[in-house]
Amino acid sequence: MSHALLAKPDLAAAIASWQRDLGAVRRLAPKTLEAYLSDLGQFVTFLSAHTGGEVSLATLKELRAADIRAFLAARRGDDIGPRSLARGLSAIKSFFGFLEREGVLATEALNTVRMPKQPRSLPKALTVLEAKATIRTTDELEDKPWVAARDMAVISLCYGAGLRISEALAVTRADLESSALRVTGKGGRTRLVPLIAPVRQAIDAYLKLSPFHPGPDEPIFRGEKGGPLSPRLIQLRMQQLRGALGLPPSATPHALRHSFATHLLGKGGDLRTIQELLGHASLSTTQIYTAVDTERLLESYRAAHPRA
């Protein structure tokens, strides 16, 4: 049953206002917004069964920490993983925070509920040689020169500039007018990323060969019929490269972004600078690369040291 049918009009109106706030003010990505609404819907559905009726703002005001924990326990019973549980709790906290800011209601119920512990998962970075090989080998897997140049340019942006694949595919001619690339990332945050010579050369080579000439504010990377390039095609190209180079399944376009950060850190790059280049809102997100670099150092030590 839809959660909208389980919410009384006052709660339904509050949820609609929160949705507008997330989209227009906080500028959440559409998929994140959809996930947050789904998570809150799960919570309303649970509360309806838990309290035995439609859920209103008065219901939320009477909530206790035990009710929140009961919801999380029910979700665990449905085999929901810790990441999804944490996102669900974040959605609920976001909604209650919005209600408090708007002066609708305040509750202490969430203050003592802790985020589910997350399993430690380190990004899988390629070695420098593997990353360079993915770029160099692209040319050998494609008969059409302009398509080979296109894919090489996109992959170069992921590794040489640390872009997400969606950010690389959104690059326009206007973005390329200065020495630094202006990138709009998650949450609408804009950052400037320097373009090193090999990346700039790869883009220029593609633009010279491309049969299509989109406008200054249109994405430069195009499919074979002239439409915007689908990320799926670059993912398939990386799949081909994994087979050709014997790389693990973790060698994806996003792994090239991880490699960019890890290799910069390994060469003495400053964490704050790497944070800005990647477009991370929080330094704690970037700090995971210190663990990656330490892990790689230990692997090298174990492989090379005679007493390891």
C-alpha cells in the first residue's frame, strides 16, 4: 500500500513541503531525493502498522527512541544492509530536522538513536601502470578513430582529472575555454579542476576527429548517432579493457577516479586539495584515501621484504 494512503492530510502536506525543500533548496540529486522519499515512505508504512492507524504529525510528536529502533530492527529483519539502514535513518532525521526548522514539531526521539555501523570498504584503485594502460589500450580496441579518441578522452578525464563519469560526459566546449575545467558535481557544487597536458591533448584529438559539432553549452561527447554519449558505452569499454589487460572486475570508470586520488596522495598531495579536486563536501570522505595508500604500502612491503 502506498504510504500516501497511510498518512493523514497534515503529514502528507509536510512531506510534500520537505520534498520541495530537498529539491529546490538543498538541491539533492533526483535519485537521492527519490531514495529519501522511499525511505520515509517505509517509515510511515511501519508506523501505520506499529500504531494501528493512519499516521499524523501528532503521531510523530509522540514517538520514542524505542519506536525508531523497532523500525530499524524490522528493516534488518527484511535483510536490509547497514548502508541502506543508515540512508533510511538519514532520511528520517532530515525530515524531522525540517519539521523542527519550520516550527511544526520537535522531538528528542532521534537524539539517542545511533547510525548503524558501516562495514569498512576501501575504494579499489588501479596501479599507475594499469591506469596508464587503460588509456593507451583504448585505441587498440576500436576501429573507428573518432570513437577511439572519444573513449580515450573520457577515460583520461576520469583518471587525469578525477571526474565522475557523469561529470566527464557533461563537459561542454564552454567548460574548456580556460586552463581549468569548471565542473558541477553532486548537490550542484561547482569546482575548478586543472587539465594537465595529456588530458587536454586527448580532448583536442577527439574534437578534431569527431563528425559532430554540438553548441558551446552542449556536451561534447556524442554517440554514433549524434546524441549525448551514454555512460553505459564507457562502462562497456572498460569491460573490454579489463579483458584485454587482465584487470579485476573492480576496474571500472569510477575506479579511475579513485586511482586519481590515491596516486596524488601517494606523491605527497595535500588532503584538502584532493578534497577540492574531487568535489567532496566533507574531508572525512576524502580521508578514506589515506587508508587506501597505507594498504598499498603494506602490500608492497609484504611482497618485497625478505622477512615479511
